Amino acid sequence: MSTKILLVEDSESQLEFLREGLSKNGFTVEVARNGAEAYKKLFECSPDLVLSDIMMPVIDGYQLCRLIKNKEETKKIPVILLTILDKKIDSFWGKKAGAQLFLSKSIDIEELVKNINATIRRYPVTEEYKSNIAKQADSDNSAHSQLNIILNDLLLKSVFANEFRNLSDFMNYERVLVEKLFSLLSSFVEYSVAGIFFASPDDFSENILYLDTLGKNLSKNLLSDIQYDFFRKLEEIKPIRDSKFEVVRILLGKEMEYNFNDMKSKIIIPLVFDKKLIGGMCFYTRSETDYASFRYFDIMISELLAIFKMKYQYTEKEFMSVLDGLTGLYNRRQFELGIEQEFNRTKRHPADFSLAILDIDFFKKVNDTYGHQYGDYVLKTVADLMKSSFRKTDLLYRYGGEELVIIMPETNIEGAVIPVQRLRKAVEEYNFDYNGVKAKVTVSIGLTMNYVDFKSATELLKSADEALYKAKEEGRNRVIIHEGKSE
């Protein structure tokens, strides 16, 4: 059986030239004089390949190609576009329309035949596939109706995507952004409960799962179960500490007697960018729902990923501006702001807070003996030990060089000694090992609190510094407490 070509050309002379040349080379040639006629004829003759001019009235070659590639029953038929156009943008549109080749009309017939044969070998159409095309011959296959379907689909996708992109104005206002997202999602996604979680580059930030119950008053037990289920899934990617949930819309009416087992369908969508967890979405519903079959599911995920990526990068930029790049602790500028704020706060609303200054013993010797990379490793490791020794509410800073600082709000000196000694012991017992070089390191710590006789944050800081100096004088690897006057 000879290979069948559907030739589409509105110029009568060009049509006859190509039909004659192709027929002489053994092809069976069916012809159409415009894109609309060609699309209808496609189902009548089930060709092995479509060879089409681009510049045609009513429906051009790009549109014809897009029609063919948009339909499941015809998309495997290879298309070669012929044109006198030679700009890069023309080739770009040809490829985007789905054409296998984009050739100049000036090509000689022998070269054209070689390209046709190569294309058919690369994209063979089976007899079974062509038979299925023929079965569609009696359906509504008018090019105009199919173009309308494509245009409507593109319009809907464009509107859908724009709705998400308009939310970029609210990146600075997390709660508003969440409410806008729920308002949009609830307009086209069926759910009983939906959740939004924005991950933060700050490991000490709150992990909040914002929940939307569509205004229904659902039990805390149900919402807690959803929170647990959601974060358990995300922990496959990254450990999550201290999570909680928050309902963002007003709860109406009496409490609904739903439990977790009433949720017949769910989907949890972790959002990852550059191997980092940047957030997640979830939907739970009491009805049987196949969320993945939602018509615009892929677009929704793509647009959500863009929003979450933008939100994460904004947060990361803000976060990194207050961090020390090596240790991941807050930087000196933040310490100066933090201690002033805490000192002034406790003057207005009397409360205890403690301050500790830590110095790595013989740090210069570590650098001189093992090199600055080893020194950086020691600093970073001590900072990590600090993070695991103190509460989430305690504030950790790199003050400068090898000096690190801890502010402990709502903590008197007796309460502060416990985590400070825990840190000192953790450093002493840690086996520092970098590139096969092992060492032991200790720290000296000066500890103070906001005694009544301190008139300023500067005086408070000076007292911690004096305690640290005394710790070094008395042999290092110890905690010295500054004694002041308590109220």
C-alpha cells in the first residue's frame, strides 16, 4: 500500500506542481485548497502525512497544524509546513503549532521527497490509528467549531492563570494573600476543608497550616487530624517542628459533627523548588472526588508553585538580610535592635530576661593550627549546638568574630543557667571532625539579666562582657554569672 499524503495548497499552479512531483515518486496524493477543507478531509482519507502551505485564507497552515495536534485522534499524524517565510519567528510558530518540519517552498522535489520519507519513518502512523481516524468522519469535524473549542480553552486557561497572577500584589501580606487564595480556589475546586502552608527559610519560624472550612464550624479534633496528616506528608521532604493550624474564615453556626474518617477524598500537594520545600496545599472533601482529573489541575499547580516560589524568595530575602551568612544566627545589627527592644519592653512591662555572651576558647589558635576553614566549621557547629540547646523563643546572634550572644526573654538568671550550662557541656563533649582533622573545643560564657540597677541596654551588655572576661580569667570552659540587684 502506497504512502498517502494530504496536500494542502491554495495556489492552483503550486498544487498541481507538487501533486505531480509527489505522485511520480510513488505517493498517493489527496488535495485540499484551504485549511478548513483539509481538516474535514483528514477524517475521510486518513493520511500518513499532511503537507501544507502556511499562507492560506480563512484557516492558515499554523491553525490547521494546531487543530490536528490538539485532537487525540489525529495528533500522531506528522505535519510538514511549506512557506516562503524565512524569519525566525515564523519557524518558532511552526514548531509551537506542533509541525514536525518547517521547509521552504523553494526546496526541489527530490529534497522534499527525502524529507517526507524521513519524517514518515520517524513518525509512522499505524493502520489501526488511521482506522480510528476514519471512524470520526461522521462527527462534527468542522474546522471552525474545533477552532472555537481551542480558542475558548485558551481563553479560559489565560483567565485562570491571570487570576492567580493578580495575587502577586499581596506577597507582603501573608494573611491577606491566604484569604485571596482561598477565595479563588473555592470558586472552582470542590472541598470541605482546604489548607495552605508557606514554608520559611527560618527554621525557628512558626509552621502554620491556614485552613478554610468554607465558613462551617468544624471540630478542633478534625482540624488537628488534618494538620497532622498534612505535615506527616510534608515531613517526607523536610522535618517540620512545632506546627499548628489557623482557621481563616469566620465560623458560622453550631459545630458540625464531622470526623476525619468522613473525608472520602483528599489530595496533599507539597510544593518544592530547587530541592527546597517552599510550601504545600491540601484539599479534603466528604464526597468522592478525583482532584487530579480536574481540567486545569496542572495549570493550578503551576500557578500555585509560582506564587509560593515568589513568597518564599521574598521571605528569604528579608530573612537573609538579618542573618549572619556563616552561622545562620541573627547578625550584630539585629542584636543591637533586639536588646534595645527587649530592655525597653521590660521597663514598660516589668519582666525578667537574661543575656549570655559566649566566646570560643583559644579560637585564634584553632585558626592558626588548622586553618580558617576549620575555624569556620567550628563556628558553624557551635551555632548549631546553640540552636538545639535553647528554646524557639530565645534569640541567637553572632555578635562578632567568635563571640555569640543569646537573649532569653521571660527568663530569670536561675532559669537561664540551665540551657547555658547545657550548651557549654554540649560543646565540650562534641567531637569536632573536619576533613579528617579532629579537635576538642570549649567555650566560656558570661551570663547576666536585667537587674534593676541597670539603666540601659549598654550597661546590661557590659555586665555580660565582664562576666565573660572573668570566665576566661578563671580558666575558661565555664559559666560566670554577673551578680546584680534584683527587684
